[in-house]
Amino acid sequence: MKRIADSTVRRLSMYLRYLEDLDTRGQQTASSDELAHLCGTTPAQVRKDLSFFGSFGKRGLGYPVHELTAHLREILGLQREWKVIIVGAGKIGAALANYRGFRQRGFTVVGVYDHDPAKVGKAWGDATIRSMDTLAQDIQREEAPIAVLAIPAENAQAVVDQIVAAGIRAILNFAPTQISVPPHVSLKSVNMAMELEGLSFALTNAGLLDQGAA
Amino acid sequence: MKRIADSTVRRLSMYLRYLEDLDTRGQQTASSDELAHLCGTTPAQVRKDLSFFGSFGKRGLGYPVHELTAHLREILGLQREWKVIIVGAGKIGAALANYRGFRQRGFTVVGVYDHDPAKVGKAWGDATIRSMDTLAQDIQREEAPIAVLAIPAENAQAVVDQIVAAGIRAILNFAPTQISVPPHVSLKSVNMAMELEGLSFALTNAGLLDQGAA
């Protein structure tokens, strides 16, 4: 089977957001033109992205909103709950532990962990900050597959090795460093400074950036 | 001139990070193999990315580390200071206002803004939280070109319209919604829930994700 680019998956997430919105408002069908306009892409791209997963919609009638919403949720693996642990109880960890958008999409934060004894035991909304000493055994007991890494660059790889050994299979990395994972582990990195660098590049080289390929 | 994909700019940021590290350690030259290995890409991709901006390095000798570092900083627009305002003094705003990585790359946070009267006037590290009432005039006075948006989805577009009218030319958006900007304004969005959805997709469809195209 053909492999799927990360940028395609991001667009699927975006289609889903708008389709859910249309579904809530009772709209029955949506055209590729409409989805493209809402998501800032082209109708041809919408048709190509969706055709990959089978035949949706009929020429001239558009996509059935409710059916496509359900199908996209299934494709994205959102028809179930995912247990997530957050490593690092700093400001980014705090922002993520309380992020409404996670729970809405079926991501449940089952634990927040920190090295700092002064933080351990404190309550953060529904979660209590736990010691890193119990991290590995908690991952195994909870069978949590996803970890969010919100720790400094220095400790990142050592923590990654520890949580991967404990069973984590997907990592969202906010530590400002490149980390290595074995092939069976999925990794996505968000680097705040690199995002701003993309903007300084755009400001410096106006017109050079191909927004369509972003 | 050919336009450049966003993914290329991200790789340039990454090459720069490793070259700076090699430069600090006194290494004179780096091969495309070495850069590719450090950045998780292929030597052919490294050569292609760098050739776009002119002819660096000599066949068999590798790239001159110090010279290429300086050139990449110039390409990315990092040889100057960029003034940044942060809109939203919630947890993500707090994490970003204090993010060391910004200052290290020449991004100076000149103001943090919030609607909440209870927050206005409070000191956050070097910055004091200011009222949204002065946002537009501050952007004009400081000539800040970059805004980071860390506010709820509901207010996002209204705030964007206001800051763009005041002179903002680049926006890093953390509000979990699609926003519209005029063509002269650059926009990058980070959506935490969508990042996790990329991981749930990968966990659900093991082997389907083309990591190389990410």
C-alpha cells in the first residue's frame, strides 16, 4: 500500500474539524470546493487526499458530511480513547495538561511527571504531579501508548530511552533537541524557535516561500 | 526564482543548529553525509537544499562549517533582532514569554497582552502584562513585525484583524482554529490536538505514514 505523507494527515485532521462543524449545523453534503476553501487548499488536493482511503461521495453531489466525518475519525484513530502521559511539569507541561482540545479528541492525560521534589504531589486540575521514579511502572500499568515530552534538551534522550523501554509507542516532543527513537516508535517534534525561524525566513525572503507546499 | 517549501526551511533551521554545534567544537568542514545523519535526512536532500542558495563546499572536501553557518543565519534572517509580541497571557503565553530559545535566536519579546484586568500590570520575567487596549499603538511604536497568538479560538480572528491593521506581518498561531490573513502576512499554526492526531493516526495505521515526507 502507498505510504502517506505527514502533510496529508494534517489535512485530514483539518477536514475532520470542518466536517464536524458542518455536521453539527445539520449540513448534509459538502463539495470538495467547499472543503478546500475552508481548509485553505485546492479542490483537487481534497479529492486526492480523500480518494486514498476509498470512494467517498458522488460526482456532482459532494461528500456525505456525517458519513465522511465518521470515516475520518476512524482513519485518524479517534474512535477510541488514547492514554497520554506528560513528562515535565514546567509551563509547557502545564499548558498541555489543561488543554481542553486533548480531551475533546479522546486524548486522556493519565499522569504528569517531574524530577523536582517541590512539584511532586501537587494537584493540577484532575492530575497530580508524580515522581519520575514511578514513570516506567505507571506506563506499563496504564498501558499508555503516547508520551508528551516537555523537558529541557539535556535530559531528553535519556527520558526517551526510559519511556520507550517501558512501552511508549508515540512521542510528541517539545524539548528543543533532536531525539532518536527505534523504528516502531512514532515521533513528532514541535520546536517553538524553529517555528519563529520559519517566519523570519518569510519576512526576509518575501515571495520565496511556497505556502501551498507548507 | 523558484519558491521554497516550508519543509525545506525547517531543514535549513535544523542544519543551522548542528552546524553551530560543530562550529563551537572547532570542526572545520562537514560532509553532506554527516549533516544528513545528524538531521535525519538523506545526503542528496542536504545537497539539494543547500544548492538552492548558491554553491557551498567542494566535492570531496565537504562544507566549510563556519562559512555555511553564517550563510544559513543570513538566509533565515537571523543576523538581526526581531521584535515579537505575545497576545494572550495564559499558560502557553507564559511558556513562550519565558522561552530561552527565542532570545538565543534573536527574537525579543517586547510585550505580552491580555484582556483580563486581573493579569494586566503583573510582571513576567522581563515583561509586564499589558492591556489589549494599547496593543495596536504599541505594535506601531515598537515596529514589531511578529505576533504570537496564544488565545482561545473564539477571539482569534478579531485579534488577527486588529494586529494586522496595526502592522504585524507574521503570525505564529496557537489558537485552535483556522485564521485568515491577507497575502502580505505570513502565518504558521501550531495545533496541539492536531499533533496528537498525527500520532493516533500513526498508531492506528502502523507502516502507512511516510516519515521521510514529514
